[in-house]
Amino acid sequence: MQQGIRASVGICAYNEGRNIGGLLETLLSQKYGNHELAEIIIVASGCTDTTVSVVESFSLEHKGMVKLIVEPTRNGKAPALNRILGTYRGDVLVHLDADHTPSGRAIRLLLDPLTERSVGAVSGCQIPYRGRFFMDKVCAVIWELHNETQLHFSQLNAEQHLGGVLFAIRKGICDQIPEDIVNDDAFLGVQCRLKGYRVLFESRAHAFFQGPRTITDYVAQRRRVVYGHLRVKKQTGVAPKVLEMSSWRDKAFIISGWVRKRWRLLPYFIAACFLELWVNSLARVDSLRKDNPHKIWKIALSTKNHMNVKGIQEESR
């Protein structure tokens, strides 16, 4: 039997009082197999809701396991993540956004490949809530293409993007990220590649979430993400392996394969293309600015609805 991994879970939270309790319950009830959960660290930044009190109650019940760091002021995600990077005790850090919920085996599936020393990080598969509304369908298109892109490069055994909000990274690869970085996952993935580590994609490790349900929230969120990818490329000289930065050949292969499987969503794909053109234009204008307009971003409120996690998991199988 391979030696297990001691894993720390790190969560950066801002006003997640409605969801953080359910997330902690899910993490504490996960099956980790041969691996060990060393701790769960939550950095609550500038929270004005019940996030801190909810986490405090878990911390009292699970002393030494659930740890809370309170930042009185919201300074952006990168500084909060640096608090975790500077304090976690595990061999591996598992990162998870506070508004996502992992499937039952997700953490173990991320940790298994990291028993191989050549693997630096593993990312999971994000699955949006499959709702009935127009923007639910558009989000499904975008995230299915995101996952298809990761799967494509994974099957080619090519350089890989550390995508999404559920990922695990080996200790020592990066102990601190620049505080003006927006896409921490993309930056950490590039650091793995620069240091000679492989980045893998585990399609069975699911993270469920509510996507933006308004065009305004969608554009704001995607604008920030695309800007973040452009900033990582500018700061490191290496482009994240995402669809918008892939070669036209890879784009054609990924999109045509997805269309063959999901042709019923073609009208939403066309709508998504127009939105992405607009988003990319805005992000490129943002990249010309000297300051970082997305360091502390406006929350997309339509993504913060409390979710029925069991229902989402059953619906997304």
C-alpha cells in the first residue's frame, strides 16, 4: 500500500454564512482512504454576516481540526490565501472556494496521484447547477468547455492548466503568491510547470456550485477570470492552458467534440460566444491599466443562493 498523504484544506471566505456550515460538514464527513485530513483552515476576510460565528462553532466542536483566521478588512483573495500558504501543516494543500461543495470522494481522488513525486498538483472538475434559466444553460456551456479543455490536454499528456477552484498542490512549490494576482489557481499551475512538475486533471473529483444567473454577474465574473489569465501570462511569461489561450487547432478540436455530444445546447453556445467576445474585449482593456481593477472584486450576488447539495449531486451525475 502506498504511503498516505497528510492534507490541509484551505478556504478563503467572504460572507459565506449561508453555505460554509454545509461545506464544513461535507469536508469532515469525506472518505479520505489511505490519506489523512490534517486540518481545515478558513480565512474569513471582512465578513459582515454569520460566517465567523458559524466557523467558530465548528472550531469549538472540532478543536485542532477546524481553524479560523479572521481578517477584519477584506484585502483581496491573494493576501488571504497567503495566510494559508504560510501556516498550513500538511504535505499537500487542498484549495476549495467557500461557495463550492465537493463530491464525496473528491479530496481522495485529488490526493491519490500526488503519491507520485513527479506530480505537483491536481485539479478537479467544476459542475454548475443545472437550472432551467437562460444563464444556467450558458454557464453549463462555458464550464463544460472548460472541463473539456482540461480533459483534452490531459489525454494528450500535455502541459496542463491548474483549473477551477478545487485543486491540490504539493507543499514547497509555491509558498507565497503576488498579492495582485487574481487567478491564484492559474498562477500556481504555471509555478508547477516552471519547476518541472506535472499538473493533472481528475475528471471524477467534482465541485458543485451555483453559476451567475444574470448577464451582469456573468460578464463581471468572466471579465475578472480572463483578466486574471492575461495577468498571469504577463507576470510569468507563461500562458495558462485555457481555451481562450489555446491554439486554433486545439480550440477547433475541443469545441467540435463538445458540439457533437451537446448539440442541443448549440443556441446557448452561440450566445456564450457573443458574451465571451464582449468579456475578452473588456478584460484586454483592463489589462492596459497600470492598477489592478479586480484585486478586490465585486461579489456576484446571484451565485450566492443557498444550494441543495444532495439535489445538485444527484442532478449532475
